[in-house]
Amino acid sequence: MSAAVAPCALLARDVVAAARSLVGWTLLVDGVGGRIVEVEAYDQDDPASHSHDGRTSRNAAMFGPPGRAYVYRSYGIHWLLNVVCGEEGHGAAVLVRAVIPEHGRERIAARRPGVGERDWCRGPGRLGVALGVGPQHDGARLDAEPFTLRAACGPVAVLATPRIGISRAVERPWRFVEAGSVYASDTRVRAGGATSSG
DNA sequence: GGTATGATTGACT
DNA sequence: GTCAATCATACCA
């Protein structure tokens, strides 16, 4: 893999391949964040995806150009951050479920008082709080302020598992986790889908 | 205008 | 293990 390839070019392709690639990348929001250790892929041809029933005002960002954010509110209380992937208009995105809190740790601690470091960014709702993600980021570029998105430096050991928290297409192994990471939201990793990226 | 639902989390038994 | 919190969106009338 060439280090000269821009991250955006790696996102403008099949969303499942892009999702697997995203594990190990570095994601920062206003300097807060770290290494991505858990993601899930969602495609328009996917009953579990917001884009499955076509474009609406909520999921409009999913149909925009790749390399942008899709932010929406879940269960009325959580802000979830996605990375738009695939071709523009395809309605594909990758949900970022967990990162390692490497940067801006003091600010994360301030945002999550009484919460252990391991739980700061473990789970999409918590990640949104820790990184300060909100509706103002919906549709924003991930390669410009306040975001920083940088590709992984070396190989990453990735496991493919079923997605979490959905009721449709639950068997699609479109959740990708860095092997052995204690920062992933669910360590119950099923064997059989192990792959290697890098 | 009214109601059902959800890519979750945290508290409680 | 079970269940409430909380609200924008989607859908029906």
C-alpha cells in the first residue's frame, strides 16, 4: 500500500472494503480523538441502513460525496458519527463505533466525569460525546477543520463480525474490529470472519 | 395533527 | 437479566 494515497480516495469505493480499511485510522474532532478500532458498514442495498428507503432530509449527507460526515441523533439522546463512503449518491456510510482516546484526553475526561478511560469512546453514543460531535458536523468534510482523518501507517489485524443494535440484516458480517482491542464496544468477537488489512 | 420507532446507554432487580 | 430515558424522523389520517 502506498502512503501517498489520499484518505478520500480510499473511501470512494465499496463501503464494506472502505469500512475494513478505516480500522486503524486516526480520527480527531478539534484535536480530540484517536485510532479507530471499531466500525460498521451500511449500504443502500441494506435493510438496516438509513439510506435503504431513499434519500430524506435526515440522511441527505449519506448521499453526498465520500469523505464527509453523516451525523444523526439516535434514540433521541445520542449523536452518532458516520463516514460517507462509496460513490456520491450511493447512500453508503461507515458508522464509527469506537476509537482509542489518544488525543485531547483532558477534554474527554471533562466531558465524561466519573467514567473510566476505557469507556470514554467505547460505543457510538459515547464516542459522540467524547469527541464533541453534534448536528453542526452533519455533512462536513472530514479532511478539513475541525476534523482530522489520517490513514493507518502499517498493517492492521481486523476481525469481521455481525453488526450490533440492529434488527434487520443482522447476519451480515459488516462490523470490523481491531483484533484484541480493549477499546471496542463488544469484545464478543465471533471467529471465522477474520481478515487482515494493510 | 397524532403516533410509532430507533445504527444506545445507564440504572436498576 | 430487564427496562426507562428522550426526541427527530417517518408515516398515517
